Amino acid sequence: MTRLWFVSHLRRRVPGMQTSTQETQATVTGLAAPRLLETLSPSRASDFKACPQLFKFRAIDRIEEPPNEYQARGTTAHLALQRLFDLPPSDRTPEHLFDLFRSSWIDVRDLEYPDLFTDVADERRWGIESLEILANYFGVEDPSAIEPADRELDMREVLGEMTIRGILDRIDRTGDGLVITDYKTGKAPPERYAIPAFFALKVYALLIRQSTGETPVRLRLLYLNGPVVYEIPVNDAQLDAMERQLTALWAVIESAIRTDRFPTRPSKLCDWCAYKSICPAWAQPDQEVAAFLMP
Ligand code: SF4
């Protein structure tokens, strides 16, 4: 495999030892008051944009969310796809990918999802569904024809006053230049709704440019549960705009931390939000007030 030219501050994720949850931390300083941002990841930036209170629950209060089978599938599939490229090209077959999914699940299950499944039949049902989704991978790519330049890169870069973090799934050196690919195991949105999902990839491209001086040329979202690949070109002007957007967002988040103001923003997202039962936007009025409000 062609090893990347990346400098030492790009740290590699140890297979199976870190989770997608860990990659998305926004961190705040623990000693000084007010507690300000130390780092920001694309996931936490997206949280704040969607709902500042959601950001607070996850990044400031650090209230753990109960694991679910969709997260487990994503973590395991990412690990299996990462390991697939450790094999010689001729061995990158569906059967080997399925084996890698099974062994990756054993690696992460006890560590990250010990209580996810209450019975073997349920775990088996999940496993079969996962393999069906994973099989779609071969409909959109031929892994025997790909030599990734690097995979699972844990990046941390200083941009002005900010430190931005992110873990990039895969980067390929093509004839045109660098191409960044992100694997998705969730259901693919219709193309017209896919653009917001490129936010994280543009941040990764910005980090790559910052660390290597080379601007990636394309960003790819590879949805296994479609399957479909959405692809857009990227250039310096777009990355400059992303840096300005992150700078503005960083300032707004720091202001929210200083003033302890994290407004709720109720939306469809609330139906999937693990914090709904403790969210101020959905708080039940106490009995006395509720009785008063009744017709
Ligand atoms: S339930 Fe809705 S409003 Fe409350 S934190 Fe979650 S997303 Fe935000």
C-alpha cells in the first residue's frame, strides 16, 4: 500500500480500539473558567448547527447515549472495510469481507456493545441484515482495483484559533489527485438531500490541505444501504469558505459556553434524539400546572 506523505501529527486509529463516538468529541478545558472549546469535530459541529442543546448534552455534559444496533453496524462495518484493504487485492472478496465483519463484531462487541442484544436470535437477525447491506459494497466498487493511500486517519489540525479533529475513512491517490471517501451504513437519502452530508468531508479535505498542502479534488459518500455513491468536486475556494464557516461556528459555540446558553431547536430530529426525555423542550409541566392548564 502506498503510505501517505502525512506528517506525524496525523495519528492512526488503532483498529477496533476506538469508536465513532470517540472521533466526534468536542472537548472543553477542564480547569479554567469559563470552560472553552479545545477541539471541535465535524460531528459535534453538525450537532450544534442542528440543535445547540443536543451539542450540550453530548459535548459539554457528556451524557452517554444508549448504544443501538445502527451504531454497532456502522462501527463494525467500518472496521471490516478498513481490514479488507489489509488483504492482497485478490483476497478482497465478499466472503472475506463477511468473515472480517464477523471477526470485527467479536472484537467490538464485548468492548463497546456488551448488552446490545438480549438473545442470540436477535443478534443473528442483526448480523444477517448487516451482511446483506455489506454485500452491496461490491456493487459500487471493486476493492481489488483500489490501493488506498491511507485509511482511518485520526487528524487534528490547528486552523487559526481553532483545533479541528476528524477521522477520515479512506483517501485514494487517483490520476486527478486525492479523493476522500466516507462509508455510510445508514439509508441513503435522495440525491437532492445529500449535500449536507458532505459537510464532514469538506472539513476532512480542509484538514488534509492544512497538513499536506495539497487540496483534494473529490469527495465521495459511499452509502452501502442503497447502494449509491454521491460524489462532488472540491476546490480551494470551497475549503476557504468552510474554514470561515468553522471559524464563525467556533466563536458562536464559545459564546454559548461562556453564557451557558444552549437553545433547544425542536425538529424531526427529536424523534431519534436519545435525550428527548430530559430535554427542556419536551419537559412535561408538573401536575399542578398541568391541572391548571386543562380545559
Ligand atoms: S430532543 Fe430535540 S430539541 Fe431536545 S436536544 Fe434533542 S434534538 Fe434538541
